[in-house]
Amino acid sequence: MVLYRSLFHPLRRFPGPFAAKLSGAYSTRLARKNEQFFIEAKKLHETYGDFVRIGPTEISIAHPTAVQALHANSSPCSKGPWYNTQLPARSVHTTRDREDHGRRRKAWDRGFSSKSLRDYEPRVRTYTNQLLTQIDAKKHGAINVSKEFNLYSFDVMGNLAFGKNFGLIMSQKMHPAMELLQATTALSGMLMHMSWVVLFGRNVPLLTRHLKSFERWLDEQTKERMENEPDIPDVFSWVLGDYRSKVQPTKQDYIDLCGDSMLIVVAGSDTTATSLTCLFLQLTQNPTKCRNLQEEIDKYFADRDGTDHASLAKLPYLQACIDESLRLYPPIPSGLQRLTPPGGIRVENTFIPGDTIVQVPSYTLYRDQRVFPRPDEFVPERWTSKPELVKDKTIFAPFSIGRYSCVGKQLGLMEIRTVTAELLRRYNVSLAPDQSVKAFTDKLVDGFTLTCPKLDIIFTPRDKGSQG
């Protein structure tokens, strides 16, 4: 086996660490190292180039053309074996059957249509006001925004997914499911390159106790939601409607429904909180950019009392700041796993053999000088007045592209825009004296999605005159 994988395997010509050619254990060890595989992947590409063999049958591709080749609607690639880790559950995100995904995606698209988003907006505003109340009560002191944004996004998710008010923002208490979620995603990220271990480990309680507990909680939430239809439709109304449209739903259909519940929780809370936290980190480190954003926000509020998402979405500098933060800290920093078709594919001038696991490491590509000059700087203007700092906009896809793109993107952006506008309207932001950027970035966790550690920020009320 050693000789075959190193000397005769179809991927033998691709550069990479020798140990990676022999076993997925090499990349798994890197993933365990500080739980930051996205950093390790960047180092590998700096050493070996655009195409790196990171496992016996796995290639990491950091070439600019790879995004379209692997993820566009026209791509012949399918989802990789990591998507089996939720089995027997198959959410709309983890199902590897293209037909099944296409059919189920229709219900999700209706749940996130423009009309549906308008219906959700008052509920998002309610929880935003609760967040503002908590920030105001603690102003001038250090506030852990990572915690606050997690409580906020989990409350919004609970309302729109399960019709529940978890009351986390006002109680300032973490929900037990949040800890289970973080433990589950950390395990998922750690074992991405040995996904078979997760399936095997389901029979080993010590390995998957957090996952099992999380799945039991999801089962409870799903059953309760099925018994309590809200007066105003929420996201789950559409997903549940699709489930109930079946003549006689099977046990597997229900298991898949619980899988969709997991998707809503992960995508609807974790990624939004992370995006907000990383954005506010950048705003504290770039006061001139922050003031520019506040000027745009002040003009926005000059003739209105509150926000509406349709008009907020038209603020160019706000969106530029969000995009630039997502570029520096993408929600899925190590990329999404794909499997090449049996006949293989060509990326640029390189042929990738069939049935090869491939992925584009977003963090690496978004900090590539060839695509984004001044790659490590926070420069929102690259998305507005300095387009020369983006060589190819099609490469930037923090919510992915194609048929498998993030269906809840606009809801997440609604939350991020609303919170950012309301907070910067009221406060100036700065890092707490005992908080360092390095302490924050060193503790970021790559658990498939990016998870943030504590980030202490001071919110200082703005002078009334500075707000126009």
C-alpha cells in the first residue's frame, strides 16, 4: 500500500508532504493542531504551490480558476464523502443526490424569498433591539461581542426555525445546545479528511457523545415545532410543508427533516455570529474605515428612524466592509469538499484524475496576492472605488456559488447589516485594553465553519453632533 500510494497512485505526481500520500491521518493531525486547518493549508500551498496532495486521494487546489471549475452550475463535480458524516440524516446541504437536493431546495428557496424575508424582518428587528439594550447597559465596559452575537443569532434562529423565544439575549445565558453545537462542529472539522471515522465512531459513545446529545435535542425541537404551527410562517414552515406534502412520509423522511433542523441551527446561528464578530474586530483596527462607514450610516438615518433591509442592502460601503471582512475571515475557511467525476476534470492546465476528493481553501485563495493585492489588509474600497484591488470578482464566493450555494445568505446579511448599522449609529468601537488581535486570531476554530473565541470590545456612545 505504501509503495502504491507513493509511486503508482494516479495522484503520485502531485506535490505534498510524503506522509499525506500515505494516510488521511496527516491532514487530520494538522486539523487537530490548534484546530486551525485553514492556516496549515495556507502554509502547505506556500510550500508546494497551487495543487497540493493532502491525502491519499485528496487534492487541495488554490488556483484562481478552481472556484468555477469545482462549484459552478456547469461543474461536473459532486459532493465529497465528508457529506456522509451526518448519515443516516441527509439535510438539503449534506445530501449527495443531485436530484434529491434540487427537489428539496425549492422549499428552502421559498422560505428565503424576498416576500418571506420581509415577513421575517420585524422579528429580526425585535432581537436587534434586545441586543442594543444589552450593549447599552454595559457601555463603557468591556463587552464580549462573540458571546453577544452568538446569543443574538441563536435567538433569531430559534424564532425563525422553531417558533421559540429562547430568551438568550435578555437572560445573558448560553443555551446548552450552543455548547453541543460547537463541540459537534469542532469534531466535524477535525475529521474532515478521515470522514469514515465519524461513521464508525457513531458506535463509540466516547467519540460522539456531543453529537448524539445534539441530535436528541434537534429531534425534540423538530417534534415540538411539528405540533405547533405559528400564526406567521417561518423558515421551517416551508421545509415542513415539503415534508407533509408526501403521501406517506417514511422514517427516513423524518430523519432527513431532523437533518434540515441541524442545518438551520448551524447555518442560521454560528456563521452569522462569526461574521459579525470578525467584522467588528476589523472596525476596531481600522478607525478611519469605521468613521467612513459611520458617515454612510448617519446619512442613511438622517431621514428615517429605523432600518429596512431593502434600503440597507443598497448602502455600498456597508456591503464593502462586510465583503472585506468575509474575504479575510470566510465562514468556511478550508473550503467545501467535492469529488471529481470518473473521467476527471481539468483545472487550468492541470488534469485531476477521476474520483479525487478536491477542495478550494477559501482562506488561502482570498489572501492570494494574484487575486487580491494587499491581501492581508482590510480595504473595503477594493469593492467600491478601487476595483483594481480585485483581479477577478468571480473568485470571491463566501456563500459558495452554483446549485449548492447558501440558501440563507440574504437572511444572514439582513442580520449583519441591521446589527452593524444600529450599533455604529450609536457607538464608537475599540478593543478593550486587555484584548489583543493575536489572542483572538490564535483561538479561531476551524470546525468546517469558523468559530470565534472571546473578543472584548468597548462601545462608547457617540456625540450627538457627530451623528448629523
